[in-house]
Amino acid sequence: MIPKILGVYESVKSDNLGTGTTRKQQEARIYWFAAQVPGGEIACQPLNDAYFPSAFVQKVGREEFLKEYRLAPDIYENHLAGVVASLREALLGMETAEGLPEFSHEQSVLLKGLVAFLHVRPGGPLNDKDVFAVRAMLDAMRQARDVVLEYQRMITGAAIDLRKERRFDLAVEYYERALELDAQNDHIMFNLARVYFEMGRVNDARDMLFRALESNPELEVARRFLRYLDASGSK
């Protein structure tokens, strides 16, 4: 399985400095380049000061990743997307590790980061399989929107599982986070309405169904849900 690049994420670590009346909380923000690797785990590389992957990989559990790491699409778009496009073009048509072109510094750093995801460690020299896998990863990353959609699929899938497990508060948080990325997605709104209903938050469910229909008047399943709420007298 070729790793699925999930984009750039931000985590925040809080530390208490000092004691007594001089004690204060300090936040440290770390940006990470992330991918889903075989086995379903998430592999993350801290970004360096230039916002490029470091090639030092650490694995994070899926639940921890979704709870503690937030997508940072602007960092990806502003610092990595252009190099992704140029590296993809440089490798176009390459089938083996022989005769690779001379890369720019930025391309070399990104290439090392991608290879590190393949081996879950800083990689050695490229082999033919690596070239094929790197090209596949770059193809999947060719549009920043594709990276966002991969994360959206992951977080909405987790929200569905959480609703089935009746972990409603976290399911709501994940659906709301997905809506931050795609505010007009009627299917996410409908699924969030279902969670609200199961929590007993009927008015919130109703409001979310109206929002879904504003976004997509043809969403018949939302109309049926509203008719059910009206017929049952749910409040």
C-alpha cells in the first residue's frame, strides 16, 4: 500500500512556566507533514523552519491524530504545493531510479520526506519501487484540494463510527471541523443533524436540516427527516 498524504497539520503543546504568582502558560505550535501508512496508522514528520518535512517520522494513533492535530491547509498551499508540482514534473515519465534528474534543494528535501513515509524512517538511496510510489503520492497531491478531501473523508468516517458508538460529543466536533473545510456540504450537515437528533437536540437537528436544504434543495432525505420530526411532534 502506498501512503496517502494527508497534508500539513498543527498541534499545540501547552507548558506551565514559573511558579506561584509568576506562573504562566506557554503554547508551542508544531507543524507536521502527515500520511496514512499501511496498517491504518498515521505517520508524521515535523516541519523545519522553512516548512519542509524533516524526514524524521513518528507514528500517531488514528484517534489521537484526529483529536489533537488540526489541518493547516494554508501552510501546505503557501510552502509545499509549488514544490510538489515541480517535483512531480521533474519525475514525469521516470520508471527507474537510474538517470534521475538533478533536483533543487527544496525538491530534494520533499523527496526525502516522501521516501521516509515509505520506509517510516529517514530513507537511503532511491530504488525503482520508491520512484513508482513517490510518483503515485505526488499525483494524489497535485491539487491542494485533493489533500483536504482526503482529510475530510477520514474525519467524517471517524464521525460516523463515533455516532454508532454513541460518542456523540466527539462526533459533533468532527462534523463541525469537516464543515469548516466545506461549509456547503449538505451530506455532512445531514449527518450532523442525525447526531443532534440522537442527542435529543431536536431544534439543532431541525436547523441543520434546513441548512442542508438551503445548500441542496434536492436532498430528499433531509425533507423526509423534517417531515418525521413534524409528524412525531419532536421538540
